[in-house]
Amino acid sequence: MNKDTRLSDVLHVLLHLGQVTEPVTSEVLARSMGTNPAVFRRTMAGLRRAGHVRSGKGHGGGWQLARPLHEISLLAVYEALGRPNLFAIGNRSDHPDCLVERNVNAAMADTMARAEALLVERFRDVTLDTLVPGKPEPLSVHCR
């Protein structure tokens, strides 16, 4: 099963952007995410629209935070990414004829909705400044 790592990847990038004052190019940041610059820019588009980052073109251009890390929550980043699926668990059928399967689907849907609500609540409480390590490290040291 493939994992959707966009949230983790973007958080990594945002925390590094919080440690620099100059814009960082898409090429450098894409490398840290293990992807290419076009995919990186597509992934970051929602964060730019939400006002969390800004980007400039040409010489001296690149990506920067548009607001401080303490003003950005995990929930804000999750929403800027389009609220990707949190769970890979699904039902066998969306419209089962079997009463047992209907009950299973109902129980699963309720449980998953409650779990997602708890996760979203926690995402709201965590701001990115709380994720910054004690000693900043350059983007290239341990990153891809």
C-alpha cells in the first residue's frame, strides 16, 4: 500500500524555510522531498493560495514563508493540501445488499469519523514552531 507523504514532506520543507531568511529554489526544496521541481510546485500551490508561503521567479527568486511558524498549524497545512485521506481503510462495497455488511460499514464509518475528528482536533492544537529542533540544521545536511 502506498503512503501519501505530502503532509510530512511539506512540514519538513516549511520547518527548513523557517530557518532561513533568503528564498530557497524549487530545485533545492524538491530534492529535500525526493521529487522533481514541477511536482514540488504543484504540491506547494495550495500553501501559497492559503497564504502560508510565497514564491518568486527569476534570479533571487524562490520560496519563503509568508507568515511565522507559530501562526501555522498542522491543520492549516493539512487543509492547504486538500485534506488528503488520513486512513487507507475502506469498505468492501458502498451499497451492500447484505445486512451484516451494512452493519460493518456503519460501524466502520462511525469509528473512522470519530478518529478523524480527534486527529483534526490535535492538528489544530499543534503549531509548526513547536516542531523546530533545538539546533537548526542546514537543508542539505540530512535531507535527501
